[in-house]
Amino acid sequence: MVRSGPFARIVIGEVTLDKDDERISVGDADGEIVVPSPAARTRVVKSTPDASAPLDEVWIDLMPADIVVKR
């Protein structure tokens, strides 16, 4: 899904990953999921809609590192 407009979430962290296999694992002690990354250089952005409780709902967005997002 591509969203062209701004979103009402607060970024709480971001990093760029260089992955040769273009796969990203997301998980915890109980399990994980493996998703295809959109590019070999992938920007991972963690955000939340609620600044007062930032860990109650967390979004993880993956995008090619060469895309610039306006905030």
C-alpha cells in the first residue's frame, strides 16, 4: 500500500538496513515472521499514533532507502 499524503503518526525510530537476501525478520522471544524487503537498502520506520503511550500501538513501515518521505 502506498500513501501519498502525510500520516498522523509520530516516528519513534528509524534505521536503514543493507540486506543481500532482501528479507527482513520481525519477531520476539515467542516467534517471528519473515517478510520480503522492498529493496536491498531498506528504510525501517517505527511509529505510533499516540505519543502518551508510544508502545501500545507500533507501526513498522518498510520502504526502499532512496524514497524521501516528507513529514
